[in-house]
Amino acid sequence: MTIIALLTDIRALLSLLNELAWRALAFTLDALSSSSPLQVAFVLVALVVTLLATARSMQSELNRTLDRAPETRINPLILELRHTLPGIALRVVIWIVTLPARLLRALLNIFRSNAATQSAPPPEPPPILVPTLGPSYLWAMLITAAIFLLSLALTPLLRWQLDVPAHFPLWSYLAIGHRPELAPFLPLDTYPWLATLITTSFWLMLWWSLARIVRLTHWDDIGLNLIDRVRAPGTLTSWRTYFAASSLHDLDASFTTWARWLPLAAAPLLVISFSALGAEPYRVNASSFALALVALSAWSLHLTLKGLYRPDTRLEDTKPGAPERSPQTDWLDVLDHLQSTRNLSQPPLARPARPLPGLDLRSLAEDADALISPLLTELLPAPARLTAMQHDVLTHLSHSSFVHLDPPADTRTLGLGQRATPTSSRLRHRNQLVIAPEGAGKSTLGMLAALNNALTHTRSTLFIVRDDARAGHTAEHLRNLLTPSTLRWNLRTRRIDSHLVEDLATGIIPDVLVCDLHELTTAILADIETFRPLLTNLGLIVVDDLHTFCGPVEVHTQLAMRRLDLRLRALRRSDDADERLAPIFLMLATETMDNLPTFARALCGVDAAPRIFTLPPQNQDVATPGTPSSPSAPTPGTAAAHASEDSPDTTSAPDQHLIYDLDAFTSTEGTPLSAFDIIAACEACAVPWHWRTAGDDRTHLGRATLPLREEPLHHVDDPLRARVVFIEGHATSVTRQLNALQRAGALLPPQPLPESEAPGKVAPTNPVALITIIDPIERLALDHLPASERLAPDLDHLDRPTPRVDPHILTTLPRPFLRPPAGELTRRHLASELTQHTTEVAPLLEVFGNDIAPLLRTLARRGELLLDPRTAISQTTRTYEQRLYVRALESSITPEHASTDASLPTPVTQVEVASPHHVCLRERTTLIELGRVDAHSARFLYYPGRIFESVHGRHVVVAYADDSAAQGAFNVGDIIVEPYLGDDRTAPVRRIHVDLIAEPDRGFTPERHFLGEQPLGLAHFPVQCRLHHRATRRLAPESASIRERIYPRPDDEPPPRMRTRALGIFPNLEADACLSLASARLLAAALRVIIPLVYRGADNAITTALSVATDIPESDLPQDHLLTTTDAIFFIDLHSDGNGASRSIERDGVSLLLRLAWSLLANLPSPHALLNAHDDWDAPLSDEEASSALQGALIWLQNHIHNGDRV
């Protein structure tokens, strides 16, 4: 037999096998052509499951083999062949044949084992690293997708080459069109489920084969132990770089956190697309479905396949560990780093160093067990002691909560034949206002009081906080307290959700309910019947962080708390409960404002006993550097501070606060350092630092206001854990924050005692630096007045004594806006109350004021108010009395005549804005909502180009969503902003025209006030403001020099208008008054600086405008123009219809504002910085004009305010 004959026979055999294969395929297609969709689905599921099981089997065999013998080198080709269909079949046959022999061998091994072998400890397993095979399937999926896209791209070219129509099934004819036995099945679209089965099987097999090829291309990295190459850069680079397998054996946690949800989301969509494969006339492409199934299978394998990793513990013990933060890195190291890198000259202290106060901890008194549950000690860290503040307040609250029983007597005051006297802590009021510094344990006190109320008195607690973020943090803190203790089985803490409603419906009452003000207003007060079981069992109401209620939310809080008290009284009256069962109020606050008790009383509507707790120093015998008691103790910045190493470092005395001004940090050449330079030094020295934005309305911003280039590594969110604390904000708010942060750095670990020191000596701790960042212009207003030779030029001839400000008054600033509820907001809360409850008229008038009486009469006259007269017995006179109950119909909210004043407005739905009309601050790219603002005052506050800070960082106003721009997520009036990474600040150039609105029985003549020798006019009017925005100045952050002027695009839109209330200062009431326009501009600019110093939250509540009754452009109006009797400087409420801010200024008087303005102008070295940053007029002043204007403003102030120290 020749070779040619042999090749001929082989060719004939192959041809025969080919024919048989095509015939078998035709027979199979004929059998499957009548398959139902369910049968095809079962076949596909079986195929996919088989492939997935095979892949897991391959990974398991790889892990198991290398775990038994880490030195083994598995041939990847043999591994792949073993997991093919013939290989699997052969392995099953071999396993069945060798099963008896393996069973016999196992029995012999059991009998041969001895006790010594069994008792011998197993050897330590060797280190091993087996990579995961999941990325290979993901690689194959990407290649399969590329082939699919290539086929789509080649389709039109092949149609053009073969000259076939667009509806011609090209790839089907190219694949099987040449076989006559398969002609009945063409086109495959006539058999949609058969086409799905064939197409899906093809793409699955292609993907599976490509995965094998990918693994074979990584021959050197698969099938062996990679422990020696765990950190080698060339080992499975694509695994680490592109497929989130940095450790090679498993996926990164940051990837699996979101990646595991993709299969769950894609599987239902895949099922839906399968059902549409046979739809008519539109159906899903079978290849697209197959590719989606391939992607889902590859992604699932990538997530589930895991290798094996066992590190070499001996190697980890011998090699050096990662560099840790040196225990000696402290503030002094930061100063040394700044000296070496920035050539820093030693900064002087802004005030004497102060000792760090400690917490006065005490154990639970034995005779207090009946008042304070001993179980609370389970929630406290070792040694389970309360602070003196917590012990005192808890005792008083529990003592006041005994209603039906007499409280337990104080055994310490009992004597034979004597009566027990009240304890010293028994105060006049049950309600408590606790005022203490930050970190003193106020929030913990609120939580302990709530839990003790449930344990001792079996009554519930309503825990109210400012916003949702604080509510979530408080609820999480409560859960973390209860979870490790046995109290988790006895106490239930909840937030408002659907599960709470289900519990209340079944009679399960939570012991502590945490809610924010929005949930209190829109959930609890809106559905009293649902929360009735909780409210009737309420024994304590905790209002945490009372000082954070700042801005329009104050008025919402006043009305919401009064409505809550009204509902609780109504529930007690309906249940015939004793008034002594009224819940106790516990209000917790930090003293960040003047007259905090009055603010708390106005906010919560209850009278409370203020309890001011101070913290004692930890080391009272330690001398404070820089004080008279320790004259030899040098302060940082002196030569003694860097003496030889043999002398003790007195600057690192235990538990010290070193307070600096940022302006004191300069180089030896006089160049000032910025806060970013100090932050960079803290990061370089690994010193924990904290950024605090001062002001109750800005504390939540945190470090979002910092335009940092890189994410900091050593920033901490808690100032108690920081070594360096930056405090930025208005001068008076910064001073308040300094007093509030008395325990900054208290939770820092103490420095270890050097081995050379005596073992009984206390280890010293390094000082904590507090760096204040204040606008230099604001500091001028609060500094002591300069000597006569330092006054502005040409003022030496003034023989009158300069106006003085009592230093004690400055320490009390800022003041709160004590504003009673009024206007539209009151009617919105009234609408919520009237439409949801039947309420007695007398309590309604107490809560909402007598101004609602005409509205109630009009509603009753229209028939929109249900009247329910009732007869009751008076609790005081024991006589019958008539009471009138009312309830409004739902139709009264949307009456037919919507323009009338008698109709009820929409009930309150949010508590952040006082006005019902509000717009969003929304980022253009991410569509994040940064906040909401009153729609009418939005253009006044957020002018074009303004740079402002929010919790999401610094942003710049770029546009307003008008009718043409309001698309998608934007509504008409929304303010569109973009992130801004620069350090610029902005000031508007604009003119606000103020038109007075007449009131009944009141004219436009201002009242004459004699604060000095000459009178000035003061009047509070309803006004209409028209805004004409000219430009926006971008200023340098330190010098306030103008960097850029941005002019808005000209448009034909009418100027924005706002109807509100304003307080006007009319300077030229008398004929001899001589305040010129330029001097008035300086005075108005100075008042813009002063207002945020005197009143908290004034940045967003008040704007100052100089209104001149002329339409002459600013550039044409002479600067020596004298103001007329109708020209005024207005303090305008930045809320439509007013929000009480300007009324509060009128009540307090303007004497302090004018005195501080005099101090600012007298200390001012040059008026240009003040004009650049705070002057709205578009007419620059020359040096001569500015000097003359400064003199005129000071002379006017001298004539119109008192001399001496009175305010």
C-alpha cells in the first residue's frame, strides 16, 4: 500500500465523517425545530450551569492540588484537557473503575494508624498563593465582544460584496447555506427558538474556547505556587491592573462592593429579553442576547472564583513592618518642619496658654439606685463612671419624673425626729437646659437620660435633632451603645419608617424615637393618630445640639414645638390624664451665642432652668506658660523655647492649649504663611489636624471649604482627637468656638514615658495648637481703639472723646435673632393644624397669635370651617364653661378665589426655607442638590459668579434655569453652580432700589432717635427691592485686591424683585447733617462687616443696601453728593415677606452697630480693601476721595452716637 493510497483513504474517511456530522446536525435541527421556548430555556440553563460548574471544578482542583503539594507544577494544557467533555467522561470512568481499590486502601489506612501518629501535631502548612481564574473568563468575554462588534462592522461590506439585500440573513447562509440537507431551516428567523439555541451555543463555545486560550497564554503564571512572586511586577499584570485582583487570589473589596449587584440587576433584564426573542414584528437579536448571557456568565465567574493565599508568617515576623507614626510627632515637630522648609519665625501666642480641662468622673451613688438605673453602667466604658454633669442632671430628671409616687428620699439628710429636706439639686423647673462645652458629654447625657427614663419610669422618649444626618448618627450611636450590653433585649430604639408604623399598629411602643425636625413636622404632627400610643406614653423630650438650629429653621422649630405641646395637651385632656404627666424637656446646647436661655425658651416654647457646667483643669497645680504665675515659662516664639537639649522643654507642659492667630505665622523675610502651608506640614509630620468652620450655620461644612489638591491622610473629624485645630470664620464666632473647644485634643493618646525617667513620674503630653483664621478687616472692628496719633489723617482736631464699646459686650457676641413667628409661615403651619385636627380656638390663639382671628372668622363665614361648641368643667373654678373647637375643610386649602387673603396656604412640607416658594442650588454636572433657598431672594443672595461653600465643597454660580434652560432635573428658577477649586472670594457690584410700601395707619416718616448730639432716623417698613446687578469682583483671599471683574451677559429680563421687610437708617434728618454719598458708602460697607459679627447667621439672613432716591447711574453721581432725608441704609430681610431678622435688629437698637463701625473705620489703615470687599457701588474712589469719605464718615458717627462707655 503506497502513501498516496493511504492519504486517499484518510481523505475519504474524513469526508465520510464530515458528511455524517452534517447529517447528524440536520437530524438534530429537525428534532429541535419544534422545541418550545421552555425547552430551549432548559437547554440553555443546563449548558450555562455545566460551564460554570466546570470552571469551579477547575479552580477547586488547582487549589486542592497545590495545597497538598505546593512545589508541584501543573501543566496548564493537561489541566485544560482534563476539563473538556472527553476528559470529564474519561475521569468519570476511571473513578468508577478504581472505586473498590480506593475504598480498600482507605480501610487499610485506618487500621494501620497508631496513637502516636494521631496525637502528633500537624505540621505548619507552607505558604502558598494560587491565582484566581476569574479574570481569564472576563478577558475572553471582552474578546468575544470585540469579535461580535467586528462582525457587525463587516456585515455591510459583505452585503455589498455579495450584492444581497438588507433583509438577507447573511451569516446564516455563509455558515450553513452550502449544505442541501440544511436548506429547510433557512432562514433561521423562521425558527426563532431554534435560532436562539444555535446562536447562543455558538457564542458560549467561542467564549469558553477563548478563555482556554487566555489561560494558556499565561502558561508561566498558572498552575504553580506564586508565593515567591507575590509582589513581582510582571506576574499577571492584567489581573492586578484591569480586573481588580490586586492580591491575585481574590478581588478587591472596593470592587466587589458594587460589582456583586450587577448580576442581580442584569438577570431579570435577561429573562425579559429572552421572552422577546420570538416576538412579532419586533424581536431581540439572538446574537445580542447570547452576548449578554456570555457577559453575565463571565462576570459571575469573575466574582465567585477564588484562589488560595496563605502568607509566610515567619517572613512577616522577620521583615521590618510598615513605618508607623512616631509617638513624638506633635505640634513642636510641625513648627520645626515649618522652620526648615518655610523659614518660619517663631509665632507669638495670641493669648496665654490654657490648661486642658478634664472630666469630673464619679461612680454611681448607692442611694441613687432608685433614680438612676444601675444597668446604665453597662453602656459606659471602664471604669463605668458618670461625669458630674451627667450624674446631677440624671438625678434631677428622674426625681422630677415621679408623678403618682413620691420620689425616693435622700437618706443623707434624714435625722431622728426630723423631716427629709429637699436635695440641693431640686430646682424650680422640671425642664432642664444644659449648657456645656463641646466634648463634655451632652449628647451622651441625652441618650442616658432617654434610656434611664425607660428603665426607671417605663416611659418613652422623643429625641429631636436638627437634620437627618444628625438623626442617623444619633440612632447609630444608640445602637452601638446597646448592642454589646444585655439592655439590647429590653430597650427599643427606632427611627421613623414603615416598620415603626407597623409596631405602633400592633401596640409595640419604642422606648426611644430619634427624629429630626422635618420628620417631627411632616410625619408625627401630620399623623397624630398613628403616633398616639407613643405620644401618650411620652415622658421625656430631648432636644440635642440646640445651638445648631440656625436660620429659617428657627421659626419652623418654634411653631413645630408649640404644635407638639398643643397636641400633647389635647391627648392628655382626651384621656383625662393629669397635667403632671406632661413630658419633661431636656435641652442640650453649647454656648455659642448671647442669651442662650432666652433663645432656648423662644425656640422650644417652654420655660427651663439653665444649668451651665464648666470643666475643671486636669492639672491645677501646673503652671501655665505665659501667665504671671510662671514668669520663667517661655512661650513658643521666644529664644528660651529652643534652648539646649539638656534644659526641660517647658512648652510641652502637660495638657496645654496654645492659641495662635494665622497672621502670626510669617517667614523671617516677613512673608505670611497660609493655612495650606501648615496643613502640608501636619501631613508631612503625620500630625492629626481638624478644620472647624465657626458659626452655628456653618459648623456642618467641615473641611469642605478647603480647596485641597490631594485627599488628606491625617485629617480627623473629631477635634477631641486632633493635635492641631484650625478655626475659621467671623471673629466673634471664632471666639465662641475657642471657648466651646476647651477639650480639643482630649482623646489623644498620652505620650509614653521615656525609659530613663522615674517610673512614678506622669508621662507628659504635647500641647494642642488652636489656630484662628479671621478676616483682618473684622479684627479691626473688635480691636481696642487706637491712640489719637493713630487715627485717620486730619482727625486730631476732634476734641470729643471717642465712642467706646464695653469689652464685656464684645465677649457676649454674637446675638441670636429672636424673631417671633409671623406672616405666611404661620398660616402654613396653621393650615397643617386646622386640616388635620379638631382644635380648641383658645390654644390656637396662644400658639399662632391673635393675628389668625380674622382668618378664622373669614373661613367660618365661607363655610370652610367646621365649628364644634362644647361644654366642659373648668379645672380651676369648677364651673361650666363653653369651648369652641374648629377644623378646616380640605377645600379651604385650594378655594375657588385663590387671590383672597382668607384662603389657607399649602401646609408646610419642609423646614429649611421659611417661604413656600423655593428653588434648588444644583450642580450642573452631577445634578447634586446643594440646598434650597427662598425663590424671591435667591438672586439677591446667589448673584452671578458668586463663590460660596457647601458641604460638597466650593462652588460658583454660573447660570439660572429660566424657561428655556429648565430641562430635565432643572426647574424654573433653579440656581446652576459648578465646582470651583480656586482660593478667590467674590463681592457683588450692584444697586438695590428700595421702595417703601404703605401700611395702614402709618406713614413713611422715620422715628427720630437721639443716640448722640444729632438725631438719626430709624424705621421698619415693608419694602419692595429691585436688584440691578452690574458685575462681580473676584478678590485675593488675604489682601482683598481685585483680581478680575466679571460682567454678566446683557439680557432683557426685568430686574429681580423681592417683597420683604427692612430696617432703615436715615442719616441726614437734620439740615446740618453732612453725610455724603462716598461717606455713606464707607459706612454701609462697614455695617456689612459688623452685622455678621453681632448677629449669628446674618450672612444668609440680612443684606445691607445703600438706597439713594435717584435714577442717575453710579458713575455720573458725584461722590460729594449729600444724602437727602429719604436716602437710607437698609438692613433687608433675605426672605420674602420678612423673617423677623430686621425686626430683631430694630428691637436691639443700632447703637452697638454704629460704635463698632466707628471702631472699624478709625482703625482702618486704607479704605480701599474695605471698599473692594464690601462696597456694592460701581464707582471707584480715588485716594483723595477715599480719605475725605473716611473723615466724613467718622465725623458723622461722632455726632450721632453717645460718647463714653454706654451702649
